[in-house]
Amino acid sequence: MSPPVAPPGWSRWLVPPAALSVHLSIGQAYAWSVFKPSLESALDLSGTQSALPFQLGIVMLGLSAAFGGTLVERNGPRWAMTVALICFSSGFLISALGAATEQYWLIVFGYGFVGGIGLGIGYISPVSTLIKWFPDRPGMATGIAIMGFGGGALIASPWSAQMLESFGSDSSGIALAFLVHGLTYAVFMSLGVLLVRVPRPAKTAADGTPAPLEGVQVSANSAVRTPQFWLLWIVLCMNVTAGIGILEKAAPMITDFFADTSTPVSVSAAAGFVALLSAANMAGRIGWSSTSDLIGRKNIYRVYLGVGALMYALIAWVGDSSKPVFIIAALVILSFYGGGFATVPAYLKDLFGTYQVGAIHGRLLTAWSTAGVLGPLIVNWIADRQEEAGKSGASLYGLSLVIMIGLLAVGFVANELVRPVDARHHVPAQKKKEAADVHE
């Protein structure tokens, strides 16, 4: 499938909605927990078992983004969005069959493995194209799309809950809900497939062919051999670890923090706190990434990492003495978490050019997979050990907060060490010319 080139007069503002149609769909992954109680009761599963489809999905997201990034660059956004549509929707349909026949392994395979491939390819599918359409505002452009991944759960959570209430929470009701999800997302994602276009070459050479790409251009294979790639890998990993450490344990954390005070937090209030964090995550993706277009990528990561460390220090210092301070600091940290995801494609573009930025982004997302394990492990393991030692309340998280501050400091130093890529890693002029020829 060749990349569809925009006709003369095509508005670049039609491309962000195309990207959003995919990201709002695959963002459903963050709403998987809605299905957990029903699956556990209908199929007699433990909490660990019911989490397996989601966990496998995130693993496959990282792997498919890393290994499929070059194919996405070569074949273009329409091909990538089509693959994402087929895999993500098929994952739900296979899961529907698994629920209907009470074969849980089919749900794990469908949602986790097949759907997870759709997550990874869909996540990186619009990045390179958006950056090429918006060379003047790459942070804003990628922020709009990646905001959709953070916001997808805000739509999917109440929608999925309403379906389970209407269809029933037994195996047949779950199967019908999965079926509706698969078909609906197929239609919604197809809007992106039909709408997406790549920009026409802005300049032509003397012979009428597209001019070579200008500026620094580095291939994906060369990028992973540069210190800049691995410094950014550390930056992203540390920033995501700090954010996901709060996000994954948000409700029990705020409950524990104020359990021993005169104003304990109710279950409903804790759920409201989680919703606020999701909103901050989504707002940070567009707000902070757009700000990076004004102040620069290195400066915005100084904010994410430096101010983020101060916010963790504030929580550790104030402890359980001020609920508003705890909530505001957590919201700021989660806005940095979302902003870090949305800004990193533009940071990659600044360092490595647009030649294979989508493929480079895919490989960098292995930092997300690592952080997804590291953050919850730190917070949960330490809290469990402290609880076994007889501690309670805010003291369960004191050491975790100190570790998060240390990780953010490591990320801050890594960001400071980022320098322009050495010329020996740049692609030769002939490859720049070939890249322009395929309108990628």
C-alpha cells in the first residue's frame, strides 16, 4: 500500500483528526480494568489472571513498535493504520469468541497478543506524518494525537461499564460487549485510514524530482548506535517510571496517605482522584508538548524532570499534613508523565531528522515497557515490605518517593548530556534523495 499523497490545497489540519481516530480507539487499553471484575466472577479467575491480557498487550505494544517501526516508515501511515485496525479489532473479536466459549486463553491471545500488535503499530502510525505536516510545531502536532491515547479510557470506561450493565456481566454479556467494541472501533479507526495523507514535496530539484531531505537525517539503525538515543531512552524511562508509580497505585496511595488523619479519603473520593490524574495526564500531553515548541525540547524536559523531582520532594516533606498539596503535586507529576510521551517524538525529530523518525520512536518505546514494570514494582514492593514491618499511612511510601526523586535526577543528568548527533551518523545525500522520492 503506497502512502496517499495529499492533493493540492489539502488542509494539514485534517491529519490530526485522522491520528486521533486511531489513538482514541487504542487508548481503550487503559480501561481494561472495567472488565476485570466481570471476568473474574464469570470465568473464576484471580486478579493476577484477569490482568494478563492487559499486561501482554503492553508488552506487545513495545515489541511491535520497536520491530515494526521500520515497516511503518517504509509503507506509510495508511498501511500502518490499516494493520492497527485489523489487529486491534480482531483482538476484540477473538476475545468475544473466548468469552462466549469460556476459553480464557483465547481472550489472552486475542486482546493481549493480536490486539497488542495493533496497539504498538497504531501508536506510532501517525507520528512521522504529523511531524512532516507540522515542521513548525511538531510538539503540538504529536501532542494532539498522543493526547488521544491518554483520553481513550475516559470514553471507553463509562461506555464499557454501561455495556456490561445492559448485556450482563456473565460470559455471554462479556462476549457481546467485546463484539460491539471490535466492530465499533473498526468503523471509527477506518475514518483515520481514509482521511490520512502524506504531504507533497515542498521543493523539487532541477530535473523536477523531489529535492533531498534537508538538515540532519539519521536512519533508525544508526540512531540506536548513538549516545543521544540511549540518553533519551534513559530520560523517557525515568520520567515514565516516576509518573506510572503514582498512576498505577493512585487510589490506594491517597487512601493510605490520609488513613491515619482526621480527614480520611473515601472510596468514591479516591476514584475521583484517579479521574483527575487521567485528566492531568491527557492535558499534559497537548499542553506541555505545545509549550516545547516555544521553549525547546531540552528545556521542557528540564521542567519535567527537575520540577517533577521537587513535586515528589514536596509530597515526601508535607506528607499527610495537606491534602490539597498532595493532590496538586500528584496532578503536576501526571501532567509531566503525559507531556513526556507527547514531546519525545519532536525531540527525536530535532536530533535525528524526519528520515526514519517513526522507526526511531518505536525503538525508543522499549523504555516505556521497562518503566511499566519498574514503576509499579518499586512502589508496590516497598509498600508491601513496610506494611509487613508494621508501618502504615504515609510511611508506606517514604522510601519510594526518595527513589523516584533519585530516578528523576538521573534523567535530568541524561538530558543535560544530550548533544547534536555526530556527522558520521548522518545518512549520505543519496539516501536523502531516495527518501524524498517516496514522499515519506
